[in-house]
Amino acid sequence: MAKILNIVETAYRGTIEEQDDTVLWLTHMLKNAGADISVLLRANAVNYACKGQDASGLVFGEAKMTHPPEIDKDVAKMIEKGVSIYVVEEDARERGLGDDDLLSGLRRIKRQGIPQLIDEHDQVWHW
Amino acid sequence: MAGKTITVAIMDAPYESANSTTALRIVQSALSKGHSVNVFAYEGAVNLTMKAQAPHPNPVKGTSVEQEAHPTTKDWVASLFKMAKEKGLKLDWVNCGLCVDERGAGDWVEGPRRGGPKDFFDASNASAATLVIPTK
Amino acid sequence: MAKYLLIESRDPFDSADSQYFAELVQGLAKRGNEATVFLVQNGVLPARKGSKYSTVIADLVKSKIKVVADRFSLKERGIRQLVDGVDTADTDRLVDLLVEPGTKAIWH
């Protein structure tokens, strides 16, 4: 079976209306469908691995957002399901994310390690 | 090297990104070279096939609807389906169902079908190549 | 050793992330892979001779990485003179590269 690497870099695009990150959601669905799939979070998407994200409280007139996205929980669930979630160390550091800020179970990778990670996968889908 | 199948995943809504045009150019090129194509239209890309798209005049240029000949992506997609059929090739266009529902994009031209991520996975597994064209 | 088709649609004038992709391409090539960069859309802008970022393209060429610029994108932008060593082609060539056995295609 092909080993797939989903590279996620754009963060918080339509995530409120979608209630998820749509690429992480797709990854989860593909995993459920039997895919051998891993995720590399890079650029702003490293923030998806930050604990304590809170998108609650939005109101538009009388319409209240009752089920906001919980992206950190989504990432944690994927880790529990056996999806390898890689985070680019330098990208996290540049964004002020220390080890204590990040979820457990992540695989840290340096920028210079990305070509090797890509080489280790049969399909590389860059979102 | 004809006779292969490629899978392309797209995300951009029409009229918002050069990605949509390039994606359709890739489909056109693949078909013209004798390859079959699977398209997985995700997120905003499900709007590419909406039947209700309509051309319009251009008040800046002073053109009528006919003169402006404003393209609609649904017509381009319909034309690609016709091209595939005439060449005896398969163009399988899947609009992601949940994306369709949330956008109210369910009334599309003849050709596409409703599907989901599993269709993309299956298509990719059965293809010579898979290309994901993301949105920003 | 794998073949990589790296499609660059972004440009360094607009995207701070272009440098990452150029470095990724170099990194893949240094690992012994065969890499072709296909510039499309605004990704062709730095390939114009005399552009501020033409050295990025020249460096790829110097590293023996094949660089191809999409003819339509060039025409659309009135780009007539290219950095030395850059080839031009249409999406037909992109498809040819895509279906070559053993190719991984990555769009940026």
C-alpha cells in the first residue's frame, strides 16, 4: 500500500465555518478508509499542534456558534489512531511555540529533514 | 505513453484563483494525450460545475452578453466531458458531497457525481499519478 | 532514487514561502533524486531575465535541476526573455512528466 504524506501548511482557513481544518479532516477520513497516511505540519499549520486552542463564543445576530472547531483535539485524536504527525521544529520555534505548548505524541523534524521524509513516502500531497 | 489514468484533487472555487484554470488545462492536456482523468473536487471546487452559472455583459468594456462571451467553468467542464466521451476516455469528476451540501452546490451540469474522500483514495490507488492542487 | 515533478505556482514577490520550496527542491536533488521544476502561473515571474529573484532560478539550473516554464503563463505575463537554461513547455509536457513511472508530483 502506498505510504502517503499530507503536508499541511495553511492554517485557520475557513476553519470556523467548516468546524475543522478540512485537510486534517480529509486525512482522518482517508485513515478511516484504510490509508497509510502521515501528516507534516509546517509553516503556520504548526500552530495546529498547540494545546488550548479555543474558537468558542462567536455570535452573529441570534445565531450562536454552538460547536466550534477543536483542532488541537482533532490532532490528538489522529495521534491516538496511529497517524504520525510531524512538526517542523524551526517553524514552531519561530512562532514562539515551546515544548510545553505542544501536544504530546508529535514527531519533531528539522527543516533539513523534510527531503528525507518526503523520500520515505510514495505519495506526497502538499496542501 | 497514452492510456494511463491520472487523479487530480482541486479545491479552489471558480473565478478566485489561477489554480482552477491550470487544473482544467491539465485535464484538457491529459485527455488530449489519451489519458483518462479522475477529478476530486473538494471544498470550493464543487462550485465549478454549478448549473446556475451564467455569463454577463461587461459595463466597463461596454460589451453585451454575446460580445463578452464570458466563460463559465461549468461549460468548460461540460466540454471536457464531451471531449472525453468522443475520445473514448473516462473523465470521472467527483464533487465531495459534504462540501456540496454546505455550499448549496448540488445542481450541477451533466457529468459529475457525488462522492467523498474514499473516492479520492480509491482513484489515487488506481492511477498512474496523483496531483493535489491546494488552495491558499 | 525517485523522480520528482515540483510544480511551483507561487512567486517570491508574493510568497515568503517560495524560499522553502526552492530549498526543498535542492534538498531532494542533493539526495540523488531527479528533480524537474515546472513553473506555472505567477511562479514564472522570477524566471524573467533581470528579475530580482532570477538568481533563485539560476541556482536551480546550476544545480542541474531541470526548470521548465509554462508557455501560457509566460505569454500571459508578457515574459519574453528568460533566465538562461530555463526550458518552456505547455501542460502537455507537465502531463508527460506526471505519468512517467516512479514520479512523485508536488504542487506548491
